[in-house]
Amino acid sequence: MKDLTNGSIVRHILVMTPPIMAGMISIMICQLVDLYFVSGLGDAAVAGVAAAGNAGFLVNGLMQVLGVGTVALIAHAVGRKDRADANLIFNQAVALSVLFGLLTLVAGAVLSRLYMRSIAADQATIEAGTVYLLWFMPALALEFVMQVIASALRATGIVRPAMLVRVVAVIINIALAPVLISGWGTGYALGVAGAGLASSIAVAIGALMLLAYFRKVERYVAFNPAQWRPQPHHLKRILNVGLPAGGEFAMMFIFMAVVYYVLRDFGAAAQAGFGIGQRVLGLINMPALAVGLAAGPIAGQNVGAANAARVRETFVKAALIVTIVMTGFMILAQLKPELLLAGFSNDPETMDIAYLFLRIISLNMVAQGLIFTCSSMFQALGNTRPVLLSSATRVFTYSLPAIWLSTRPGFRMEYVWYLSVAATMLQAGLSLWLLHREFGKRLTSAPKEAVPEQESAEAVAPLAREPA
């Protein structure tokens, strides 16, 4: 356990950010490797795997519910030096992760084909997507437990082990992908089933490694089967913080759907250019997102420690770092977008659209970085409802005008991007105002979260023999 209530805040952020970012990049690389080897199986296989991947986006929303709630409440408990409550929250989150994992497996078995029929264009795509989902669902189910363990470690200031496990899992996935998909060395190709199986095997090995590390090294929080029995009060505490953050994924899903809808009349090149630009934008946003994820536990522990000044300082330092980083990327995107987009497509029309998209969208990079930072601060404060409110405001202030404009004569593609910039800046301003208001309510006296004495006493008893 690392005490984040003392020491340099900037140093804490800079130490925690690279491992977090490395873990996110490794996941993206894993997805690209799967698509690379699946592409040799034909268009139907690629379309099926890509379409099936959207189901993983919804599952990630559930993972966000668990991860955000676990990080916030355990960080508060660590700041209060309340080890009993930290362990109780962790074990209740473990119970929820097992439940969500089992529900994911059942839903995958029952609904995979129905889901693919609702979105796929032909039977071959339906078959490829269904097969991939059935073999990929064990990976998604195991991710819930990994998310809880990694979140508990991050709340206590430990991020490197989860990153290393992610990297190892990606290496295993990359090694298995050509063997299972294309039959390298075995002569027995499993096709899209091999892509799902490679991911499931890699995640299973990663989960075992993380579990082994946690049981052997971690001492502040620990598995306690006696605390796995669902306790409604504590489950509610986790969900109250996590559910609004999970709802943000739904808002993102709606936002992206509207973008593709309003671009439909501009042809495949427009949608391809947007897709390329959006992927590059995701890479550019990773440093800012990683800074926000690092700042969350720091602020959370200080909320628990009732150190209002240090919570505010965490926000200021994180926002300053994010602003510097995103300003640099904005300047690069304005002056040399080809350096960021090189190699993604040989089609001049597609790349011209991607350049246009990146030049315009880069105007809101600083605003997007501040949104990430504010979101992490709301999580640290234990109130994520403002995050959902600001995301919903952005979606609706963008979606309704965009759909209306797309029906008007003279509608141009640039209007989509400029409207997105305006909506993002509006969200950033709203997020900053909501955070200022929340700071005023929560940090005036910074009261510690109440935990019933009887529950704390019961929680600490099984840990009396554990080393601190």
C-alpha cells in the first residue's frame, strides 16, 4: 500500500501515469493483432469480429461500474486509515464481479446469435460474429475479477503489477493468435473461433498471475470469503458511485452512433476517414486519460483523510499537466496532421477527410483533457452523477442539432466536427462548474464517510492475524 496523502503530488502522478498508459496501449495492440490475422479470413470474418466487438463495449460499461466504485470507496477508506472498510468494500466488489461474470457468460450463450442477427448484413457475418462471441465471452467474464483486483491495487497507490500482467497477457495473445487463427505450426486453423479462444486463454493466464501476486504480496486488502455474502448497504455504496460512470459509456455509444448516422450520405470514404481519425484521437487522448486515472486515487485518499487543500491541489496539478500535454498534441495536429495519420490508408479521399477531422477536432483537445480530469475528481469525491449529467448534456446538445442540420440543404461535413467541438467545450465548462460546486459542498469540512461501527468491527475481526 502506498500512502498518497503525503509527498509530492506531481511525482505521484508522474510515477503512476506511465504504467496506466502502458496497460491501455497493450489492450489496443491486442485488438489490432486479432483484426490483422482475422483479415486473412475474408471480409465476412472481419465484419463479424468487428461487429461482435461492440458487445464488448457494453460489457466495459459494467466493468466501469465495478472499477469506479471500488477505486473511490477503497481510496476513501485508505485515506481514513480504515482498513476494515477497505476490505469489506473489496470483498463485496469481488462478489459482484463473480455475479457479473456469470451473467456475461449466460448472456453470451443465449443472446450472441440474436445480437448478431440484429446488426449484421448477411449470414456469413452473423456466423462469424456469433462464433467469435461464444469463444470470447470467457475473456470478458474473467475481466470483471481482474478489474476489481486492479482497481483495489490502484486505490492503494499500486499500478505497476496490473500493467505488467496486461502486457504479459497481450504478448500471450499475440503469440497464440496466428497459431489458433491461421494454424501456424499446427496446420489446424480455428479461424474466428481461434481469435476468441486466444483472448480467453491470455486473459485466463493474466487473471491467475494477478491473483497470485495479490495473494502473495498485497496485505492491505485481502480475500475474505466470510465477507462475500451480499450486504445490500455496501453493494449500494459501490453502485451509487459506479452506475453513473457506467452510464457515461451509454452516452458515448449514442454519440458515436449519431456521428455515423449523419455521415451516411457522404459515402464510405467519409466514414472511413472519421474512423481513422477517431482511432488516432483515441491514442492522443491516452496520456490525458492516464493522468486522470492516476489523479483519482490520489485525490480519493486525501478525501478520506479530510485533507481538502491537497484534494484541490491534486486537481490543479493534474489539470496543468493535462493542459500542457494536450496543447502540444493540438499544435502538432494543426501543423502536421500527416505525422499522426501516416500509414492508415492509401486512399487520398479518405486521408483528406481524416486530416480535416483531426485539424478541427484537435481544437477541443485541451477541453477533453479537462473533462477526463474532472471525471476522475468526481470519482474521487464519491459522486459521479455530475459526470453522467455533463456527458448527457454533450450528447444531446450535439445529437439533436447534428441530426437536424443533416436534413438541411447545403449541409457540409465540417459542420459535424465544429458542432462536436462546441459540444465538447460546453461539457468541459459544465464539468468545471459542477466540480467547483462539488468542491464547495464536500471540501468545506471534508467529513469522513460514515461506516456503521458494528460492520467495521465485524470486518476487521477476520483480518486481525494479517500483517499490516
